[in-house]
Amino acid sequence: MVRVLITGMSGAGKSTLLGRLARRGHRTIDTDYDGWELADGTWDEPRMDALLADGFPVVVSGTAENQGRFYNRFEYVVLLSAPVGLLLERVRARTNNPYGRSAHDQEEIRRYVIEVQPLLRSGADLELDGRRPVDDLADEIESLLKSGTAAPSV
């Protein structure tokens, strides 16, 4: 059983990639929706514990302050990244999530790229360029899911 976490900044393409993987038949969880995140922006830890203990392969997508507590339960942590200009362009244009449209949100994203993304990078097993075609990215994630082996230590 392989569990993959796809993390990264808002606008990197996590939800789009997750949607493509779901359409290909993979079990996916987008932690931005359905109560996975608590009001303080952290993941619901008991719920995440239960998900990762259930014995089924899964691809989880999201970024939360407490995600590092779960890294040892994922075979792969994948950072999806893109240049800040593209991140801002994408969040301004998306229709499924209001975050990123305001000047405050955009400044927050810029700050997160500087302060948070390096932390995500240091904990990742693999970094993928979110500018690549979504089918290519999905192929890479599928190759991890099919590997059946744990990632090398980082």
C-alpha cells in the first residue's frame, strides 16, 4: 500500500492534479474540503490518523501547519511548485475556491513562498514543476503509487 501526500502553495495545481488522479480511478482526499481542516487551518488529526491507518492506497492533497506530523505515514511527500507570478494568476482566476483573490491573500501567498515553501521542500521526497501538463504530473504520481515501495530517506 502506497500513500502519497501532494503539498505546495495555493495555485500550484494540487487540486487539478488530484482531480485527474481521481478520474483515473485513484482514491484521493483534498484536505481543503469536507472538514479535513479545522478552523485554525490545521488538519483534523484523529481523522487523518484514521485515514492513514485504514490500509488502502490514497493520494492526499493539501498544506497545513501540522502536516509534518504525518510525513512518516506517507511513502512519498511530493512538493508541487510554480513561480509566484503563476500562483497568483491561478488563484485570481479559479472559481472553486475564493482564497487568493484579495490583495491580503495575495500578499500572504507571496510571504508563504518565501517562508513556508522552503520548509515544504526540505520535507519532500520529490518536487514536481506545477507548470508541466497535468497528465504528465499524474503519470509521475501513478508511478509512485505503482512502485509499492517506500521512498528513500530524506
